[in-house]
Amino acid sequence: MGALRFVVAPDEGKSIWLEGIGVDFKVWGEETGNQFSIVEHPIEPGRLVPPHVHSREDE
């Protein structure tokens, strides 16, 4: 069996948002014989880590 190749454009795939965290489904398991899938997770700024500073580091 030859290698699988995928080209997925940035605007392709199914996207959903779950309270500030996105899920972009790019490659489905069914497309790879259930070997793997690929998703991207766009996250709103400040969603996981609140704004903060490091007082002991040069930022």
C-alpha cells in the first residue's frame, strides 16, 4: 500500500467552537483506515492562561 497524502487548505474541514476553544477537523480517521486523525485547536487569547507577568524574567 502506498503512502497516504493529504493537502488540506486552511479554510477546509469542519470547524466548531466550544466556549472559546475551537476544533478544526482536518483529516478524519475514516480517511486513514482509522490509523490517525488530525485536528487543530484555535484558542481565544486569555482563554487558558490569564494575563500575567513574570517578575523574575526579562520580558
